[in-house]
Amino acid sequence: MRAIQFETAINGNVILIPERYIKIVPAKVNVTLVPADYVKFRPKTKDKPVSIEEFPAILNTAGWKFNRDEANER
């Protein structure tokens, strides 16, 4: 079976599967929740390069000091 992707609302603790998929969805599935406003990776094109805003930081590294020589000592 191929992966199926759709957008739906969560009602309490129930995720509604659209009617057109009910007959083809098996009894057990893996579920990955991604917010509907999540920005997917967009590859760089000649006309418009990928901007830094499209890659939000996962960690706040503002106070970290990095010494390349110290990191490469080993």
C-alpha cells in the first residue's frame, strides 16, 4: 500500500479519515502528526534560492562558543 496524505481536523481524540480512503485503509496504520501550517523543504531553484527563514533553528545556540581547533584536537 502506498502512503496516503490528507488534511483533517482532530475531534477530541479522534482523527477522521476522509470517506474516499475508508475502504483502502488497513485496520492498523502508523500515524505521523504534522501541523497543517508546517513549511516543507523547498529545493533551491535558479530563480529563487532557499532562504534562511525556511530552516528554523532547532536549538538556540546564541550563547555557545565554538572553537574549531579545540573541536579538531582529537
